[in-house]
Amino acid sequence: MVNQGEKDTMQTLQTGTYKTKFKIDNLQLTIDNSRRAGFTLIELIIVIFIISLAMALIMPSFWGTGKTTLKTEARHISSALRYIYDEAVGKKQIYLFNINLDNESWGFKSKKESRSFRIKGDAEIIDVIVPSHGEISRGELIIEFGPMGPEEPIILHLKKGESEYTVIFNHLNGRTKILEGYEL
């Protein structure tokens, strides 16, 4: 036999929905679960908007175009040339800047540090122009940065596909320029 107190706490099913009644010390609470589980159209639209906004902000960084990748390489080489100049002049030490055109690598070294880098992707160093050596398009070139900096200006040409960039290093003040295209 079921008494009245137990009957109020039982669940009853009504056409796919259910109601639960709880009776606690003269307080009756009814939870109606008659809404179907799921998302409304506005909730789905908001979630899709947030995901598409995040994708629009994140994805372009993964789609490195040839021009963007090449410009990044030019900036990297330019920064390294300025760093080597500043360190050689500031610390009165000798730094060697090494460019290997055959395996598309470059780097620098001194008594206390050494770093080497490889050109990323299918970008390449076309040639390097130094007045005392002329235009060099194959092999390896080592340029000395002494306590007064290098003795001559340096021009590097980079290429990836149809895009080209020129890095010009001014040996008198240690500044660099990055120009789009093949410039002398």
C-alpha cells in the first residue's frame, strides 16, 4: 500500500515529458521538463558567428603566402645584420657573417656565440653583392664585422616564386633597408 507522502515523490510520465514533485516540510516544488532538449536557432547562430570570427582571426597566419614568407625572411636577415653590427661595434669584437648560397643557409659567429639559420620554404638567396667581391650567386661568402663594422655595404637578393626582395645594409651606420623587387 502506498501512502500519500510516497505518492508525491514519484515520477509520472505524460506524453514524453515528465513532472517531478518534491514535498519538503509543507513546501511543494514542481519541476516541469516539458521543453524538448536542444538548442534554439538564435543560440546556433551565435555559436556559428563566434567560431567563424575566431577562424577569420586565426587562419590567415597559417596561410603564409610566398610574398609574406619572403618578407619575413628579409626582415630576419635584416635584423641579424643590425644585431651583428651593434654587437661588433658595441663590444669591440669581431663577428663573422656567413652566407652559403648553395644550401640556402646563413649565420654568424663570434668568440662567445654562434647561430645559423636556413631559409624557410622554397625561398632562396639569389645573390649577394659586396663591392670588393662583386656579385656572388654560388658558394659561400664570409663577411667580417670588426669594431668599426664591416668595411663595405652588403646587398642581398631573395626570391620565392615571382616575389623578390632586396636587403641593403649600410656599413657606415648599421642600418638596413628592405625593398620589394630586385634593387641595386
